[in-house]
Amino acid sequence: MLRRIRFLWFYTLWKVTRKERFGLIVGYFEGRNEDREINKEWENATLKGWPD
């Protein structure tokens, strides 16, 4: 499954133009950073326990 997703990702990058490719890469990493921050908040909440 993951291999197919990765293949589609690279196939998409190959198909789009260089400018669009740069935008996609930037968007991908921005999305990953947001996910990381959400995960941090989630970890903090679960470590502290839910507020009553």
C-alpha cells in the first residue's frame, strides 16, 4: 500500500512542471510540520492527562 502511494507521489511529481513541483514539495513539508505540531499537542495532552 505504502509503495503504491510513494509511486503515485513520484509519478505526480514527474508529470507536473518544475514550478508546480516546487509548490507541491513546499506544501507537502508544510503539511508535515503541521502534523508534527498537532502530534506534539496530542502527546502533551495525553502525557498530562485530560483536564477535568
